[in-house]
Amino acid sequence: MAPHERTQLVTRLLEEATRMQTVLEQAIVAKAQEAAHVEASGHITDDEPTSPMVSTVEEQYDAWEKIAQALSDIQTELNRIEQAEQQSLKR
């Protein structure tokens, strides 16, 4: 695989990870707003646990955040490799 193809592949995956984080962030905000509305209406008590859906969404967000960071690290290393390869070709 050519260096630019590797970089493009990682870039596409990083874009997907970022998109998923945005979607999940919106879901977290929506759930928080819903919880605030329920709390304001007086239909919830302090001893009720966090909704499993909220926890799952937050776990998914955390996972995509780790993936995005790893892909960013990979992208950095691929850029270094590409630069080294270009330097080798110039010699």
C-alpha cells in the first residue's frame, strides 16, 4: 500500500471516530436534558440509579475517544514514516 493510501485510510477512520463521538455527545446531552426535565417535574428520587442507556452511551463515547486518540497517534507515525521514505528516495 502506498504511503498516501495508508494516511487516507487512517484519516477516514479518524473522521468516522470523530463523527461517532459527535453523535454520542448529542445523545448524552439529550439524555441529560431529559433527566433535568424529569427532575424538575419531581418524578425522580435521588436514590434512583443512572439509566443503563446513559451509561452505555457514555461507555461508547469513551471507546470512540480512545479509538480517535489511537488513530491520531497512528496518523502521526505514518506521517513520520512517509517523510522518512521521501528522504530515502531523495538520496
